[in-house]
Amino acid sequence: MTWTGVLQRVDVGPGAWRLVLGDGSTLGLYGAVPAELNEKRVVVRGQVLDGVGIGMVGGALVQVESVEAC
Amino acid sequence: MRAIKILSAVGLTVAAMFALGPEAAERRLPEPVMEPPEASGGVLVVDLVDGSTPADLESIGALIETDLEWVHPLAEDEALASGEVASYAAAMAALAGHPLVEVVESEVMLEALGYPNDPMFERQWNMQAIGAPAAWSGSARGAGVVVAVVDTGVTRVEDLEGTSLLEGASFVPGVTSAADDQGHGTHVAGTIAQTTNNGLGVTGVAPDATILPVKVLSAQGFGSSAWIAAGIDYAVDEGASVINLSLGGGYSAVIHTAIKKARAQGVVVVAAAGNSGRRGVGYPGALEETIGVSAIGPDGSLAPYSSYGKGVDIAAPGGDKRRPNGGILQNTVDGRGGHHYAEYQGTSMATPHVAGAAAVLLSEGIPSEAAERILLRTAEGAGWNEQYGNGTLNLASALGLTATQHNLYRFLLGGLFALLITQLADTRVGFRLTTSAVASSVAGGVFFLASAPLPESVLTQLLIHPLLEWPGVVIGPGWMHFPLWLSAALPVGIGFTLGAFGPTRALAAGLACGVAAHLFHGAATGTLEPWWLPTAMATSWLAVNGALAIVIGMGLAGAQHIEERGGE
């Protein structure tokens, strides 16, 4: 699946990634995320995870396969 | 027949008493007062202004005629130093008002107040905020309680060297060790049980608790519902009394089922509210079966990242890094094969404060459901709201209520023992009432006067404390655990002296019953820990001596019966 939104680094625990979608809802991202894309509009490709994580930044959890600026 | 009826009545009453919820009033705790200690000299701790140089250290040391040294290499940034001085009073006077000196305290004084010698403790505003030193100053440090850290694993970093840490297990596929490959789990474990008062690093809420590492989250910080559920089941099977879940996401039926099973086993399950900064608590924190924890910053207000809403049961320090030293500082792995002292923030950090506090209460012999009630009831706040739940965690108040509850039980038990034996001996009413009053006061202290406006003095402390706690008041913390004191020795001695005379026999009989009640209560709850004796032997020691004290009481009541009948 793909999602488009603004990437945000959230300073909780050792740090977490969040994608803020156009409607204001959020996704918690797990996996490799390029730090230089922080606060940029990006397209995230990945899979929705069944589980929990340490970020807890809100919304569904997504295992990131790729992140690209758009 | 009459004896059977009396025993039945006493049994029912005691059972009802132990089923009571904690309704008693909060006990006052002494306010820390910074005055020179009575000891003339010793180790002085000097906190210089941050950025002070070795030359500054030397000049300050010269003023008080000692070689000051940084408490620990890692504490140099905090400019915390210590040195031996001949006179506390003279040294404090010499440094008073010095522009480079922020705080001067004696190590002895700090230890007496429960303050540890961990050099970075001063940066742990969170421990002060929840009143953790009140726990450290006594015996309530989580001993014997297993806390499962269901997380990214736990690694024995330098400031966990003295912590009881089990081997644990990993439920992450392909990972065989429960060591931490992320940093989150070790940080959480540190908040619960960092080695404390070891002259190194930082402190933990329940430093004598045992940590069970359960790795259910990958190095990325994610875990599937199946891994989490398996980890919770494992923690219960391994004897965990508290489970810390600094994790969250959407609802999962398998996790919910595992938590229900844990609760059915009497395990306290504490979970994070989430870090969305919005209304809506994540799972499993939102479950009825978990204590959901929101996060506050150093100013006591809700941290901006904390989730809130239905499901928040209590708030605890989670940090606010917008403020200097506003995060939660613990020792954890650094991801490069080493370790560091790192400030994190999050409801993940708030949760282990509550788990540690639960461990402290459980180690005081409080059943799990009562411990949960006490934590929520003593939380600071004005009724439930969606930001703070029942209020902000206050371990000092929780321990105060715990102590009050124990004293209430002992007070009633002592009186019941006295009523029973004087009834069996068929003594006169006056003897029964006097014996019972003495027994209650000996067993529980006149605890309900703790909140009365009495002068702060040793006599007041003796009045409100049970007799067996008097050495702790008069000599110092810990001294009440001298085995001969926690025995029937005193009832025997008093029984053969004061008990020999009619006018003082009720006093001796009451003392015997009161001591018996305290010893039996201690054996049942684990709140009395006689020195040198392992747990099983300690329980037997207390029970046997309790029985002996009761026999002394019965003998005295019998003697009173004979004297009363002889006089007719």
C-alpha cells in the first residue's frame, strides 16, 4: 500500500516516525526512514502491521518498504 | 463450646478486616529539613555551579580544608563533588553564600532522608516528584517482587550491575537473547530498578525488585500481537507480579486475552496511554484490566505528547525535553555496543514509575488489588479527569496509606487477641478492657493520631508507631529488624516482672498480645524481616515467637483469674 503525507520525527523514547495524512490522521512508521526527509511531503510504501510498538504516535502501524519525497 | 464460639467470631472478624479496602487517612511524612547533622564531621557533598572547573574545585576544597573530588567522572558536568571534613557545621558556614556553591549537604543527612549517593540523582526530578526517597529510606524497595519488562529486552548496563536481573526470554523470531538491541527496554528497566545508592549513575523506583526481561519488540521497536501475548503468558508463568507494557497500538484480542489471564493470576499490569498528543488512549493502556498511564513533565502538567482520555488511570513523570534536564534520565545501551545515560521522554517512561511503585507496595505485603487501589487513591488530583486519570502518582502517600492500613490491621488484631484470652480466662471487665487497649496500642501504635496536631518529637513518633518499630525511631532505620527484638523475649521479660503484680499485669498481658499480633501479621505479610534469617526461616521465627507471646499472655490472664477468684 502507499500513503502520501508529511513525515515527522517525534521525540519520544529513542525517537519515532509519524506520517500525517491529508485528513489529519496519522500512521506510526517502523523501519528505515531517511532522516533528511523529516517535515517533508513524502510517499510511503509499506505494509500495515498487526501489533504494537514503542512509538505510540497514533494511528495504524506501518512497516516501511520505501519513503520518497514528492 | 464457648471457646469455639469466640474463636469463630474472632476468625470471621479478622477475615472481614483483611477484606476491607484501604479507607484510612493518609499518614504524615516528615518534611526534609536541611540542617547540619548531629555528627561532627564526615563526607560532605558539594554541588558547584555547572561548568565549574577543577581549579574551582580546588579553591573550594581549600576553603574547607579538604581535597574535594568529583563524585564520579560522569558527574563532572554536573559539578557534584565530595570530600571528608572535620566539622560539618564549620564547612557549611565557610561555604554559605559562596557564588560557586549551589548546595552543600552531608552524606549522612541525605542517607537518613532516603537520599541516595548516585551522583546524577539530582537530575532525576521524576524520583523526587513521586516521593521515591520515602520508599528508599525504609525497607520498601521492591524486594522479592518480579517485574516483567515486556519490551525490546534488557541489557545489564553498568548501573544495572547490582540489580537482580533474570535471564528472561525472547519472543522475537530469529532473536534468541533477551538482551536489548534497541535501548528502550533497558531504559524502562532502569526506571523500575536501576541500582541505587551505589555511588554511580542514577536511581530506580524499586531498586530491590527483580527484573524479568521479556523481549517482544524488535530492534525497530515493533512487535506482533502474537509475540506480545506469548511474552505476557511467559511473564506470568515465570512468577511476575507486575508486568510493564511501555508499548501500544490498536486493539488486539490475543493481547487482551493474555492480559485477562495475567489479571486473573493477580498480576498488576501497567501500560502506556500513548504518545499521540491527542484524545484517545492506545491499547493495551485503554483496557479495563490495565493501569493506563499518561505522562507529565517537571512542572506537573500533562506532557504535550501524551495521549489522554478514557482509559487513563494515573499520571506519572514521562518527561518534557523542552525544559533543561526535563527528560527521564536512565542508563541504557547506546546502539554502538556501549552504554550511556540518556534522557528519554514518553508515556513509555511514565509507565515504569507506576510499575516500580506497584512493586514497592507488593513488597510491603499488600495484595495486588489493594496495591492498585492504593496507587490510584493516593494519586494527587481532584477526582478523575481524562488528562491525569485519578491524579499524579505519589509513592510517598501510597506508602503512608499502606503503613496506616497495616497499623489498623495490627491494632484490631492485638485487641482481638487480648479480648479472646481474657474472655477465655474469665477475668473482670476492667482487666479485659485495659489489656485490649494496651495490646492494640502496642500492635498498631496510636496510629490515628498521626495526623493530629502533635508536636514533632521523638515521643510523638513513639506514640504513633507500634512498639516493635520503636528501635527504628530511636536508633535508626533498620534497627527494628534485630531478631531478638522481633521475638517473644520482651513479653517473657515483662511477663515475669510487671506481670507478677496485680496492678501492672494488664500492661504485661496487653504487651504480650500486642507483640504476638505484630509478629503474626509480619509473618503473614512479609513486612517484618529479621536480620540474618532467610525468608522461610524468618516466617517460622515470627510465627513461633508470636505463639510464644500468646502463651505468655494466656498465662498472665490465667494468673489474673486465679487472683480475682482468690480474692472473692
